[in-house]
Amino acid sequence: MASGSDGGEEAAESPDSRAGKDSASGSIEVEQKFLFGPDAVQKLVALGAMPEGSISFRDWYYDVPDWRLTLADHWLRLREGAGWELKCPPQPLEGAAASQGQQDLPEPPAGARSHELQHPLQPIEGAGRTHLATQYQEVTCPRDIVARVCGLLGVDPAAGWQSDVARAVEEQGLQEFASFVTRRCKYRLDSLHLTVDLDEMDFGYAVGEVEAIVLREQEVPEALQRIQELGSMLGLDVKTPIPGKMSVYLHKFRPAHYEALVRAGSLRKVRASTDEEGN
């Protein structure tokens, strides 16, 4: 198996797992992806992992036509049976730009497209990082989702949007840019307080994910240590970055969007070998 991470392309929970999580907006997901082979389940069970069943669901992802949300590493998703969620970096940039969205950004140079601008929220993947896990805040409160999206788009939330994400999406002109079905087999490893998802998508790609959920950024280093410990137990290649499902999906079906996100650092580049594995 090989391990790795992607940009904030998808949440790691299935519709039936939400009740067991902190339902408040703002939990932090720490995850590491890996390619899995036919012996993955056997290895997990040997380590004491408990199966939590399998489920299939469809996800729809939304952005404005110039891709401002995803270029700022914000991923707005509607999941079948679970509702709306926004995955985004847990920490804003220093200064007022973090709360003012796009309003104070400089004008683009002549000929530049708006989605090539620098965005007000910094990506998680920083220079000097020694691990491949990613960290994302999972925002599930409709009011908070709308506020964060409106902040990035530089608009004031309308009164009718506060508890109605679907209305806000429609009236702000957000469009679906990805939709696919995932079949997920989920395992729980209580000894390390981790979950493992083995996902197979309907566009021909399969990827695994080790995940820890924490409520504070101070808890992230310890979660990373647990993830890396499990990776060692499973014999994962912790040095090889693995693209997530969204990288592979956009690479296949929306190449212009994919290239823009790779340049912005929001998605991991799909290697030729990975693309072949996904076909």
C-alpha cells in the first residue's frame, strides 16, 4: 500500500457516522490517504480493526464559475443522506483579509483571470511539512457555511440564506462541478482512536483513508502521531503522496479546473501511474 494526502476534496465520513461525531461546526479532520490492495482488510482485522459496515452515497460539489472557493481550498459539498458540509483550512491568514474575503484583494493584472488571484485563506500544505496528512475544518452549521462562503465571495449574506444553504447556492450562482458515487467500507480501530475508510468510486478509482477527528488545533500533532503509527503497522509508504478522489475526478473530467487547482496548491498532481490505476 502507498499513502498520501490530497487537497480538501472530500470529507471522510459517511451519512450514518455523523451522529457519533461532534455535530458542532468546526471539528478538524486529520487524514492520510493510501492506495490499498486485496490484503487491506486482512491487515486491518489482524490489528484489531472492527468493521462498521459498508454504504454507497452520491456527493455533489459546488463552486462559482471562476472557482474562487476551491482555489481558496474551500470545498462545498452536498452528500446524499447527510446534507451540506464545507471543508476548509482551520486557520486564516493574518490580518483583516481573513474576515473580508475578496474585498481587499488587489486588482488583477491586465489579461489575468479572476481565479488566478491570491486568495484570503492559506492552504494547509505549508513548506517544510514532514508528513503527508492533511488537516481540514468540517463546517456543518448552515449559518456558518453561508457566512464563510459569502466572506470568500465578498457578499453580505441575505436574510433568507442563514439556514438555507441550497438557497444561498442557487442565488449566488454556484454551479455543480463534480458528482460521483462512492462505495465505502468503514473500519474502527479503538486502540488508536482512528477510523479507516476503503473507498471505491464509480469513475474507476479506489483510495483508502486513515482519519482522526479533533476539536482543537492543539490536538493535531498527537492525531498525526497516531495516524503515522498505524501507517507503520500497515506497512504504508509514508513518503509517496497519493491524490484523492477529487484530484483524479477533475483530472479526468474537468482538466482546466484541475490544472488551476494544482497551480494554486489546492490539489495534489495526479501521476501517470495513478491515472492508469484509476482507469
